[in-house]
Amino acid sequence: MNRRDFLVNGICAASAPTTRSAFAAPAQYSVTVRAHQQLGVIAPDFMGLGYEISSPARLGLLSPANKVYVQLVRTLGPRGVIRIGGNTADYANYLPNAAPVSSAKGTVVNNAVLEDLGGFLQATGWKLIWALDLGQGTEAEAIAEAKIIMSIAGDRLLAFEIGNEPDLFARPKHRKPEFGYPDWLAEYRRYKAALRKEFPRIPFAGPDAAITTDWVTRFAADEGKDSVLLTHHYYREGQNPTSSIEKLLGVDPKLQPQLTALKAASQACGVPYRICEVNSFSGGGRPGVSDTLAGALWVLDYMFTLAANGCAGVNMETGVNHLDFISSYSPIGDDEHGHYSAKPEYYGMLAFSLAGKGQLLGVESDANSPEIKTYATLQDKGSSTVTLINKGAATQVSTVSLGEHLKAKQGSVTRLSGPAIDAKTGITLGGAEVTPEGTWKSAKSESVPVRNGQLAVTLPPFSAAVVHF
């Protein structure tokens, strides 16, 4: 199916399901929740957002006074992680009393904007990962920067990273073409020693690799036990004319091998791993793809995929990027005139915030299509959720068997949907949009009876449903 047919089918199916059903019966598949197969606990601070260091240099953005932005973050969860770094981190300067500058290759952060950031962390309740400048900076500058960050973050500091994407340092000419992992490790250890001399208990994460997963495996062996977190980045690909909705919603052959290697590295050193910079297509995303309902479905599936592979959390990139414009994939929209809003990807993250907590359970399904994904969790006080995702153009009917370990008389269904797969507006969760003030409350849920441990849920094309018991 080409892109045009894919979109036309999706639009027709989403806007006129009754017309479609007259021609084709919904597809049927069954799901069985294996509550005795407990795959691991989803970290309470799994949720995260990622920013270029040029973001806090924007006056009033990451500030407790920015009430709507604070609320948008809090609506995603009472706990989470802000990661500040990106390519701009290796061109940035901390100058205590200079005017702040937000620029791809010349960002300046000062005491005032960093104190705002500290207040933002307190207001949201989220933690901080901060990337220090290794590309252009010095050890003395790193010490001065770390001191102010530790001061403003306090107990909300999770870790420092030393350099952003050092496996790509030869591309922006931070280092010579032959620069490799041993070269970076030597620099990392020199910076770490200098910082530890000043701050004996300073926490580190790394290696913050862009694409070379082997760097994480080697770092886990070399430095894992002296770190609090292993970090890696992920993008489906660099955005280009072939960066389509089909590609975004389809299977990425490189993803599962990467996650398998990261999980093994984490287990080998006993340190969690986090995908601390990620979104659909790098370079700001693909307009008409990243900023649509497709992005919402992708991020919901992606976050659960990480959780199922033992990942400790994820930081979805948002806002101004390393090319100095607001990325199409941003979960939080920014018109650069002081107005902020929930964009399509935000709704996928919000759906995960409802379901992605507690113990992840095993699920078996006879769905023979990668377009259908199912996840289950056991939450506090014995409640449970099943999340059903339909990334295809056909209506699906899922028969969910809870098994002998989960007891319920009915389920409550909260749906993630939109007018069409390529819709940029009109995306809702529970029949409601996020308000202009940054709050959200479900306006519509469906009660589904459970009979003999089973229930049936209809999934329209290009939609998802969180079933809560």
C-alpha cells in the first residue's frame, strides 16, 4: 500500500466507520493476560521530557512563573525526569552574570535562568539530568557549571552527563575523525576526576551515545558501577522525504537488537538504562507525520516497548532543537509568543501515564499483525489495565481474557483517537482535549462487562484504548 492509499483508507475508516463496516467485518483477535508472568516494575519516574540546553536560556520558559507549562508537565505525572543537553550542550557557556542567549552554537545560560530552572523543578516535582560541555569546554568550566546546577537542583539532581553524543564527535568536528570510545573514556575519566575532587558525591550517567550501542556496553563494564544511569539516544531515522507514517508506525529492525543489548549491559553492571533523548525522526521531525495522530500512537507503543525491555525511563524531545526552530515532534507546542499547548504526541504520553505504572504483566495474543499491540499492568491496590493499540486501517475486535489471577466484573475504557491518522488537531483522550490551562480530565469512558473472565473491546482504525479494571 502506498502512502496515499494508506492515508485515504485511514481517513475513511476513522471518519466513517459505519460505511466501512458495511463492506468488511471487523477483524477478530484474542488476548490473554498472564498475571503470573511479572516482567518488571515500571519506574515511578519513567516519564520524561528532553530539551536542548538552548531551552532554559529562553527567558521565562522553564520557570515556575510559566504556570501553563508547569501544569502541562505535571499533567503527565507527579514524578518524571527533565533532561537538558542536546547538540547545543557542546557549544554552550555558563556565564553567571551575562545576558542569556538561546542559539544553536552559542547558547549562554546565566544564574537567573538557572535559578528559574530550579524553581521549575520544584514546581513540577521532576528530577534533572544535565549534560556538561565536553565538545568545546574545559574542566574548570565544567566545575563552575556543575556547582550552580547542584545548587539550583538540590535533591532533584539525578545525574550529570559529560558530553552529548560523543560517538558522533567527529561529525561536528569536536574531535578528529579517528576519535573513538577509548579516546572519549580517557576524557570522561579526566573530567570525572576533576569534578569528584570538588564534589565527592557528584552522580554521573553515560555514555549518552547517539547510535553506537557498543559504547554503552563498554561503558557499563568500565564505569557502570561508578554511575547511576546508562544513557542512549534513539530516533527512527533522520527526517527526509521517505520519513512516512507507514515507516513510523511500522517495525524498526534496529530497535529490538538495541534494546536487547542495553538490557544486557544494564543487568551486567546492575545500573538502570534510560533512553534520554528520543523522538520520531531527528532533525526536528517530519511535518505531517511527527505532528499527527500517528505520533501519538507511535509514542504510546514505543514507551511500552521500552518498559517491556527493562528500560528505566525515556525523555521525549520537545521544544526548540539544535537547528533553532520548534520541532514538529514536540509533545508540548510552543508558538514562541508565550503560548503552550498539548500536541498529538502529548496525548500518547498522557495515555501511557494512565496505564504505564506498576507491574508490567505478560500478554499473549493471536493477532498476526504488527499493527496490533497489547500491554497489561497490575497497579496499586489490585487494579489493573490492558492497553490495546490499533495502528492499522481496519476495525479490530479484541477479546481479552483476564485469566484466573485477575478478577473483575467490568472494565472502564478510555480511548485515544482523532479524526484521521494524519490529523494534527482534534486528538482526544477519553473524549477530551487538554485544556488551554494544561489540565486534562476524561469526559467519556465506556463500561464493558466482564463475563467468565472475558470482555470484548472494539478498536476503530488508528486508535488505542486503555481498559481499567
